[in-house]
Amino acid sequence: MSIRPPGERLLDQATTTLTDAGVGSPRVDAELLLSHVTGVPRAMLRLSARPNEVQRRDYLALVAARAARVPLQHLTGSAAFRHVDLEVGPGVFVPRPETELLAGWAVQQLSARGPESPVVVDLCTGSGAIALSIVHEVPTAVVHAVELDEVAFGWAHQNLAGTGIDLRLGDMADAFGDLDGTVDVVVANPPYIPLDAWESVAPEVRDHDPALALWSGDDGLDAMRVVEQTAWRLLRPGGVVGAEHADAQGDTAPAVFAGRWVDVRDHVDLAGRPRFVTARRPADR
């Protein structure tokens, strides 16, 4: 009879606990937490993880917290986003994989400008995920970012320190007046959840992400309307804007840009769900 490695037994126990708690990815989360505690790469956990008693106790405490629906990233203190890692914790919106597509769109728009130094503004920067990805992937870009919430701003300040990004604390509605009419790309992941959607939001988001990053009026588009106005003010003629929205807003979010914008288009995520809208300021206005 073969003896199962202690790491594997511990993982099975944690997976059962997280499954019973309704966590969406119980095995993955169990493995990531054990890797975090032991320092053993996730791929090697089954064979190499030999947690001592202190590590075992710490691990079970983290599993219990995850079962209580504390976000995984709050427990590990970091979140992966495209090619960068960000420090995250209480008080800042945890960047989601879906937003990587919006960041990728911005990177493509900026990269297409060749050796120039394109100017980009990241509204509602939160942890600084999109801004950091852009400066990492397009080093020639001149990146500006703004965040309204003071706690989230503190996390962004940590993540963006030493990058040369111009990070400001303030409201996107009147931010960067000194850049009016000079920006090539505006990108935003604004709050977009309708106020009456409380019950449908996952506990990890509803109970732990800052309210300022979630709720946006009766239809979830109050912030999107501000993005539209601010982007129009900031962009040079021919400049582009991209903004994330809820999957139920595939028609209503693009409608915010109807009228004075051109090339208004909605984009789907990897699951085929509507995820972000892009638009271009006409070259002759």
C-alpha cells in the first residue's frame, strides 16, 4: 500500500473545505495557498511539499479565511496581471483576468505608433494594473493614471513606484486638465455594477472590494458617462478610448458613445461575453 505524500493529503483536505464553502476554483486555490505558505512551486507541490507544523497551521488558517470568501489575492498579497505582479489587499479592487484584454487592446493601440512616445491616461486605476502593464510592455509610452479612493491610491503608489508613471489622486471627471487635447489613448475600468444587483455579486467582490470601485447608479453606467466626457476632453483628434463594462451592458455601454464618436465597437472576453467598448474621436473635431 503506497503512502500518500503529506502535501497531497493536506491539499485534498483543503480542496474539500473550499468546495463545501462554494469557492469557484477550490483545487487551484488550495494549491496556490500551499505554494504561498511553503514556497514550493505549484507544479511541485504533490511531491515536494513537506509543510512543517507552523506552515501547516498557517495554511489551515488561510484555507479557513478563503472558505469565508476572503479573496485569494488578499491572502497571498499579490495578483498576477498579464506580465506583471501587483501588491493588493483590503481597500483596493483586485484586478481580474477579463481586464487583461482591455489592457492588451491599449498596448496594441500604443505599439502601433512605432518609435513615438504616445500619451496614455488610465482612469480609475485602482491597483495600477493597466498602467503598469502598459509601461512594462510599451516602454516608450508616457503614462498617466488617476485614482479617487485614497486607500486604493496607496496601493497604486506602491505598485507604480519607480516606473515614471504620473500617478495622481483625484476625480477622473476633472483630472489632467493640463493634458486636454493631447492624449493618444484613454483606458478605464470604471465601476459598472447597478445598485440593485447586490445579491448577484460574488461575496469576494461584494464584501471585500471597495464600494467606490463597484457600484455605478441604477443602470451601472453613471461612471461610463463620465469616462465618455473625460475621454472626449483629453483625447487629441483621432485618439481612442477603451472602457470595460459588465457582460449585460454589451448594447448600453456602446450607446454611451453614440453620436459624436466614430468606430464605436464592443469587444468580447475569452468566454464570448461582452466585456469592453472602444471608440475614436473624429480627426476633424
